[in-house]
Amino acid sequence: MRLSSRGWTPDKTDSPKSWSVDAKGIDQTTFDLSVINPNGGEEVTHRGPDAIMEEIAALDAESAEVLAGIRRLL
């Protein structure tokens, strides 16, 4: 059984990204549970808002060119 937001639920099968921590290995003074998943794969680097906005603007400009080409064909 495991504790979830819905109370105690039956254990679920582990997936390749699952990991378990022995309760004895948890720091008893801080109860810090911020462990790094050893099966989590590579770290994801997120782009900043400015980079995302620049890409959106570039894609919008590209779409506008394509639409203009289609209009010329009509």
C-alpha cells in the first residue's frame, strides 16, 4: 500500500522511471525528500521566454510568407 492524495492505495507496478527510497535513508532531521531520480533520463534545459517569443515571431513570419504565396496562386 502507498499513501496518495486519495489515501492509501494498492502499490502500482514500477515503471522504468520509478525509483524507491528506503525510509531509513531519509535524513531524520530534515525529512528532505528532494532526491534526484536515477532513472529519470537526461536533464531537460528549458528556453527562456525571450527565446520562445523569438521563435514564435519567426514561425509567424514564415507562415505569412506561405499564405502570401497561396494568395498569389488564387
